[in-house]
Amino acid sequence: MPDVTRRFCGAAVVDYTQPIDTGEIPESGSHFDVIVVGGGPGGSAAAAYNAMNGCKVLLIEKEVWPRDKICGDAVGGKSLSHAKELGVLELVDNSPHYVVDSIVFGSANGSEVRVMLPKEAYEAKGLQSGYALPRKQFDFFMFHRCQEIVRENGGVVIQGFTVLDVIHEGTGDDEKITGVSGKFGGKRGAGDDFEFSANLTIGAGGYNCPVSRKITIDMHGEDHNDPNHFCGGYREYWENVGGLEGNDGPIEIHFIDEVLPGYFWLFPVRDGLVNVGIGMLISEQRKLKANRKKSLKKVQEWVIKEHPRFKERFASANMVEGSGKGWQLPFGSPRKKAPSFQPRRNAMAGAMTVGDAASLVDPFSGEGVGNALLSAKLTSEHFNKDSHSQGFPADAAIAYMENLWDILGKELTNSTKLQKLMKWKRLSNWFVKRASKKPEIGEMMSEMIASKDTQEMLWNPWFLFKTIVLP
């Protein structure tokens, strides 16, 4: 298998189109300190952070690299700070990508506000603007570097392995997750079964993660995919979209009539290539279907071909064949009368979940990588291989859930409020108009996507009131 890493002028350059050699397959029955299910950014980071903390880690990826991940492709400053810490940012910097210097927000009446993210001003405030690049590329870099960290610290990495069962033992208050079983190739009844055990199992398998489903549905009888907190998305890649040339510039989010209560986005990922998509709550999508309106794919097709604000920009553009795909995003919006923890139960004895598996996607921007990486690092702070040598206990799981919401709760709650505000035509028109006149609102909107760390002032209710409402 070829070496995917080389040096150019002293910098690390990785060919993200080549396979990744992850070494030998462990024997069935092998025991680890930590098992991580899912090799996306959150899972790769969780594996690496725990490996750097002295743990013997098994990192499991269902697909075989290189593989795609359907997403909007924006990677904010919160993500880049973790990428730098893990040694991934250098790989991103030395590959094709788009530097986000501003964000354009558009409303139904045609009003727009462009929020600038000048590098010097952001760095002076301790913030960092974002990048945009295909997740196939970013995820490859994350997995490539993190699997090196895992293996350097005595761990094991496998690809092409599907977790079919999450194993637990005990009853009542003594129940705990103890490992996973599955197959290479992913089919029940075909090939050999493999079973692995660990003191901690981390679920990082996306919106339908088997570890997350085990915790919520099987072990606690709670809802896993509430349609009021899940977003449906549809994405295509387009070449030569007007107004988005070059390797730096704006990303765009538009709240237009034909897409409300969702939004339409244009995220360039490199010179000449743009991620174009629509996002909408599943509950709102079902209303469209009940009224026999068109699917997200058909709505997007109409916007591109017929909408007066966009048809000229796509007149000379071409869609990349086969790039149209749909997926789901589990929002971190707080649940009403939650039966346990917010945004939903994402840990128990023997297990924690991160990123999409923990339902942590920002409800306003749709960005999820930053919160995935934050939660990944947090798992290494709550698990200690020595004190938890008999298994990750329930009280530590509760501490993780409470700590996670303490960090992200205000941010996700206020993002939910803005999401609800923008779905109403008159309110979105008013809000964008206010933002075009008040720099503080534009700054607030940009920091939700591009901030390195949540700013306490940003989520203060009085700050929001005087910024948005007062003249």
C-alpha cells in the first residue's frame, strides 16, 4: 500500500485519494481501554485524545478510506483549533481549500448582509475565521493523523468493520456497556464474527450511531430521532457558480421564500467548486410532503433554474455528476420536558458519545465538526484508565453529560432561538435588515460559525436584547 505522506519544502503533504494502511487486525476477544466506533472527525479525535492520555485504543471505521461524508463542508475556527492541536491543520493548509473571509446572510425580501471576518481583527480578539473544504478531504486528514497517534501509543485501527451489536451486561442500576461485535463487510450471517471489549466504548458513528441508539432506545427507552430536532439536508457540488470565484471569500446562507422554514446555502470549497444545498427540520419536511409539495432536491432544482436571485449565477455552472445526496443532522437544540439530559442522553455506564451521535449540531448554522471535536476531547478528560479499570461508571457518565451541556448549552439554546426566528419570513427580513445596520448583530452571527471559543458575553440575554431589539 502506498505511503500517502510526503514532504514538500519541509511541509507535510498527504494525498487524500490514496488508501490508508492501518496495520494488523486484532484477534476477536481482544480487550482495550477504549473502543471508538466511527472514524469521522469526532471519532478520530476521541481516539487520538484518549491515546495521548495513555489509553490502549481500538478505532473502528465502517468504510474504507478514502470515503465521502455528506455535509455542508464548512469548518469553523472551533474545529481548526483542535485540528492544530492534533497536527492536522498543517495537512489542511497544504492542500486545496477555501478560506472564509465573510458570511453573506440573505432574507426572503432580497435583503443581504455581508459580515466580514478580517484575519487581523479576529486574531486580535482571540478568534479564528473558518475554512471550507470537502469532508472527503478533511475527514481523510483527521483519520490519517489520528490513526497514527493511536498506533504510536499501542492502539489498533481497523477499517471496513460494521458494528452489528453493542454488548452490555448487568441489570438495573448495574447495567453497563462492555464492548461491541460485528463483521468485516457488514453483513449478518456472512463471514466471521469479531467481538471486542473495553472499559469505555465511545459512539462516534453519526446520526444513526449504534452506540447512541443502544444508550437511548435499548437501555433507557428514550427517543433517539425526534423530528423536531433532526434536520434533513440535500447537497450537490457545482462548478463555476457566479460570484464565488477564487480560493477565499464569503460563504452564503439564504432564507428565501421557496425554502423557508429551511435555508439555502452556497459554500465554496476551492476555486471553481461550490457546495450547494438545502437544510430543513424533518418535522417541517413532513409538512411539505403532507401538502404534496416537492422534495428538497426538487426545491433546490427550482431555486437554481428559476429563482430571480440565483438563476443567472448558475447560468454557466455545471453540477458534478453523482454529487447530489441527502442525509440527516441531529441538532443540539434543547428538548422540551427532556426525560434525562440535554440535548438528549448521550452517555451511560461504559459509554459516551460525541458529535452527531450525541446530537450536537448547531441548530442555526448546521455546523457540527467543532462541537464533535470539543466533545471528543472532553471524553479523555472524563475517562481515566487507572481509576476506571473496572469500567467507566455511571456517575462519571453523568458528569460528562452535565459538563458537555454546561459548555455548549447557552450556545445551542440561543442558536435554536435564532433558528426559529429565521424560519418566519417577516422576522427574517427584519433581522437581516437590522444586521445590515448594526455591526454588533453581524459580528454575533459570524461568531456562531467562526469563533474559536464560545464568548460568554455573546450568549448573555441582556446583550442579545439590547443588540437585536434596542435601536
